Amino acid sequence: MRLALAMCGVLLAVSPMRASVYYVTVAGLGGEPDYEQRFTATAKDLDKVFKASSGAHVYTLTGNQATRARLTEMMAAVARDAKPEDDFVLTLIGHGSFDGVEYKFNLVGPDVSAAELAAMCDKVPARRQLVVNTTSASGGAVAALERPGRGVIAATKTGTEKNATVFARYWVEALQDPTADVDKSESISAMEAFQYADRKTAGFYESQKRLATEHAVFEDTGRGEAVRAVAVQGREGALLSSLTVVRIGASQAAMNDPAKRDLLMKKEELEQKIDALKYQKAAMDPGDYKKQLTEALLQLATVQGELEK
């Protein structure tokens, strides 16, 4: 029970009112015109999606600007400006390499390793972070990037899946398609976007009658191996399920309305508390679990009613 209460406390503590989201998107070296255009277009689509979010701080690197030096400068700026209560989302688009020991993200000029990316992210004070690595061989970067409070999504399950990926295309699509909002909360969580993109990626290979050369994975506990799906028992998926990547519909509009913004943030806070309770149910006293869940659901219903007025 103590673990469950601690989990709820962490999620609530890092989700106060008026938190911002810092988005950093990098389209790396294409190597060929087709890849260059594809990577740049994907990054620009994400840039547009993120800039539609109220309170968002959006940084995007493409083309000749996608260098190690510019990325380092950009991450330093985020580290300087972000606060612990903010969320941070880093998206990598392009090619990656893995030599059996070290993963590198291909940039214009010197590449950057997973360990170096992790060090940059570690300097960002935001307690809740998401790294979406959509490159080839991205599975080889998970171990270096994982940390408590940081969810890591990779387009490939290992560093040996080295073919160009299509996961990025469907990740962007997920953030724009209302059907990705499975729980109808008018926000798309990292888990909802992951499941949508993973399903669409599998469908792409099936439709092309090709053997799939990428299998997306995630890790969000800060320890252990990346997984392909949420386990019935266990904490994998709790952070990704509670971390909103984008809001849509009325939820997005509410964030632009000062009168409703605080109510919306309170709603999301309660939803995160409920998710945390469900993940920790097995470790809690049944009576205490029922009491806390009932209280949270009643509060959520009240807030939802206020939002709908």
C-alpha cells in the first residue's frame, strides 16, 4: 500500500497547475534526397502539431541545422528554462546506427550517441520526460536513455533492426487522429500514440506483403528491458499512460480559456491518480483501494461537470 500511495504522490506532485510542455524535435541526416525530404516533412508536421498546444515551447531542427552543436545549444536552452513541474518531449527522426555496444543518432557532421543524448536530457529539470526515438537501430539506445520519470519509445526492439523505419509516420498520424484517443479524454497519451503507431506500422508491412523489419518497444520504469506491450501485472506503461503528448478537440480549446484551464489540469491530475491506483491495486489493501478510487472518481465527475457547463 505504501508503494501505491507513493506512486500516486509522485504523479500528482509533478502535475501541478499551469505546467508547460517543452518539445524538441530533430530530423537527422537523410543521406539521400528521398530520406531528407521525408525526415524534414515529418519534423515540420510535428512542429505544427505541437505549436497548436497552449503553453507549449517548441524547438525543431531540420536540414543543415540538425547538427550536434545546434542540438546541444537547444537542449541547454531547454535545461535553462524548463521547470520541474513541466513535461519534456524529445523526438528523434532519421537514421541511427548500432555497433553492438553503442547507438548513435546520425546528424549533419559528428553524430551523437545515446549516452550523450541521455546526459543532455538529465540536465533538463522536468521530472516527467518522454524520448521518442523513431530511427533505425533505435532499440539499441533504450538502455542508455532509461531513467525513472522518463519514458523511452523506440521504433525497433533491438539495435540490430537497422533498416529505415516507418514508425515516425504513424507516430505523427496518431497525434492528429481522434481515433487514437481510445479513452475519449480529448487528449492523446504517449501510450495511446505508441499503440496506434505500432498497430499502423504492422499493418503497413502486412499490406506490402513484406517481412516486418521494425518492432516498436517502450520502457518507462527507469529499469529493466523494453517491452512490446503493457503487462497485466507490473508498472510498465504507467508513465506513458499518464503523460499527455497533445490535447485535441474541446480539451485543446479549454487550454486556451483561462476560466477552464485550471479545471482541465485538475481533471488530468485526477485521471493520473486513478491510473496510478489501478496500476498499484495488487499492492494495496482492498478497502483502501476502493475508498481512494471512489473518492477520485467522484471528484473527477464533479470537475467534468464544471467543464461541460
